[in-house]
Amino acid sequence: MPLVTTKEMFEKSMKEGYAIGAFNVNNMEIIQGIVDAAQEEHSPVILQASSGAIKYARPNYLKKMVEAAVEETDIPIALHLDHGPDFETCKACIDAGFTSVMIDGSKYSFEENVELTKKVVDYAHERGVVVEAELGQLAGIEDDVNVSESDAKYTDPDQAKEFVERTGCDSLAIAIGTSHGAYKFKGEAKLRFDILAKVKEKIPNTPIVLHGASTVIEELVAMCNENGANIPGAKGVPDEILNEASKSGVSKINVDTDLRLAMTGAIRKVLKEEPSVFDPRKYLTPARDLIKSTVQHKIRDVFGSSNKA
């Protein structure tokens, strides 16, 4: 099966009430862990790369590794640009064969965001590529995204309707209380499901995306810290809240931090317990395995996309 867009994935998810995991990729082991999990769960999956990941892995390497994953599976896989910062980056990814791109104009004024998003949509749609946009701003730090709490703002449902109508974007990332990175909440973790409901009421046929939605799994944080890391007070979005979001109209849920924690924890554990190890395969294999089990948990127990491929 060749790479696909997210169009049919999202149509099915909205009808049946589940979300599709969009997992950030940086190297071969991460791609293999994600895709092996999705294949076993028979789930559609979105592999997404930030502009930082593209710089790190290099576009051709990244694309060829994803193509290898596609050749080995029979599940729908989309290749998505996460947080494209400008038209040029989106254009480069579209030209390179990505099937989906996100243009993040959320840092601009509403009118500037509309103009930039429309420009990307026009270019992408002419080439059969779908576009995700963002309205509202999430706090936190992750790759090229750095937004202070004071600058974060919830999505306005009325603006969401106008934005989608004027830009023609295919899906919309909204701000309802999640944030980027490993420190999402200082107090009780909760999302504004009232805003989500109003957005869905205004744009019922537009797939909704949730960014900054890693659980920041306690066991993975503990594994990192027990083996030399220093990640105190990390707190993410609980599984039960993400599960509710999946059933409440969210079609795509982004996961990056949990994969970083899984890979780092597994590598640190091997290197601490076996200090004589210097063969990368000895610590990258457990890292890949832990990414796989982490993704399987998300697909099966949280997002509900098992057997939906």
C-alpha cells in the first residue's frame, strides 16, 4: 500500500468515534517501533516529522525510511509535516512526497494566519496533499515551538468556523488546554471539553487535532530518572482524558514526548546496568521495543484505533 493522505482516515474516525495517533519520528528505530505497533494492532497511523527532525535526519533519509516501512506493512500510513513554520518548508515537504503538511500560523494575527494557511492550502490541494492548520496557541516548548503561558490562548469556536471556511484547510488543531513538552500542567490536569464541543458544533465535518497530548507516562519518567536523568515534576495528559477526547470528536492526537521518554529511558537503563556495552544495537533494540509497546498502549487502550485499518 502506498503512502496515503489523512482524508479517508479522518472520515472513518469521525463516523466511528476514535482518534488516530500521530507519532513524531526522528530515526529508524522510532519509525520501526511505531509501525510495528500499528501493524500488530491493525491500526492506521500518521508518521510526522517536525522541521527539526527533518534537519536532523535529512529529508531523503527520512522519506526512504518511511517508504521502507510502507513496503513492509498493509496498513494506511500518512507522512505528515508537524508544525511547518512557513510556506517554503511546507512546499519543500509537499514536493518531497509528504502526503500531509501542517502550516502553523498560530503565532500570527488571525488575518495573517488565514492568508498564510490559504497559500499553503492552494499549493497543496493542487498536488493532492492535505493541510492541517492551527488556531489558538498552546503553551510549552518542543522543537521549534516555544510559547509562554501568558501568550497561550484558547481557540474561539466562531473564529474556527470562519477560519476553515476562508482557508479550506482539511483539519484544524485547536487549543483546549494541552501544552507542548513534558511539563503540561502545574495543578490538576483538565481540558476544555466545552470548547471542543462548541468547535465541533460549528465545524462538524472538519477533523479536529490535539497537539501537546503526550501522557508523560510516569513509569517512563521514573525509568529515566532512576538511570541518571533529571526530569522532576513532569506531568502530561492522563490517558482517561485522552480517551474521552478520542470519543468526543478529536480525530488526530499528537505524541512526541512519550516516545522521547521511552527511547531515553531504555537506553539509559542499558548503559547504567551494563557499562561495558558499546554496541549501539545493544541499547537501541530495547529502545525500539519500548517505543513499540508504548505506541501499542496508545492505539489499543487510549485512542481506540485498533482494527480500524
